[in-house]
Amino acid sequence: MEQEAFEVVEVHKITDTERADTYVLDITLSINGVVERHEEYLSSPTDPYGANPAIRLWMNQNPDAQVHPYVPPTPPTIEEIRAAMPTLTARQLRLGLVANSIAPSAVQATLDAMPDGTDREMAQIEWEYATTFNRLHPLIASVGAALGLSDEQIDAMWAAAVDL
């Protein structure tokens, strides 16, 4: 198998990372004469493969190239964390309730206390027939509030129920 020939055509941007002497490059390379742009090429000092030796040679030859500082990612919001929580099966949800001393009949009583109408009927269908539940589904928030649970308590119960 023939060795690929890499050449740095243009470096558009170099950004530092949280790892020492490791960079993310927006770079245009020539690979066996074919020019390709790579917007996120990760270059580390110990990587002897692919285009990295050519990139490190270019960096050694251009020590004054601007390196943009590393900016840590913004931590996710609580809503993003909740949106990323795994779905629960109906079984996991009900076992999670019981594990926290909440009988499924308490959920049913909450649904029964809702005003007659479409919202109540839809909530009842969700409770009886849904096979999975999402943490941010409105039914979870409304039933949780009616049962006196804070969002944080629901989060903890949800996380624990994943393993049931």
C-alpha cells in the first residue's frame, strides 16, 4: 500500500485545546495532490499518523502563527440536561414512583382530579397507554407538581428509575 503524501496548503485557524500542545485546526491540505479542507483537524504532539507530521512541521516552521485561546464549552442549562435525560419505560416510571413511596393510584387520583375535558382525557391516555415517558413531557411536570414534587426531586427519581 502506497504511503499518502500530505502537504499543508493553508492554515485558516489554530485553536488551543484543554490538552497541552494539542490544537484544533481549520486547515486545507493536499493529500496525494488532492486539495481538501478540514475544518476540525485535531493535532497532538504524539500523533505520528496521517497529516499530523506535516501539520507539526508547518507549526514548527511558523512559530508565530496565531493560536486562538481555548474557550471551555458553556455548561448545559438545566432544561438541556433534562431534555437529554433518557426516556423511561412505563414499567421504569411506575417502579420509580413506588420506590419513592408514591403509589400509581396517587397519580391516577391526580388525573381524576383534573377538570373534565380534552386535557384530562389526553393525560389519562398518556398514563394508561404510553410505553415510554420523556422527562420534559408536560404530564410529568403537572402530575409532579400536584404530588408536591420539585423539579429536582423529579430529576433524582428519574435518574434512579433508569436503572430499574
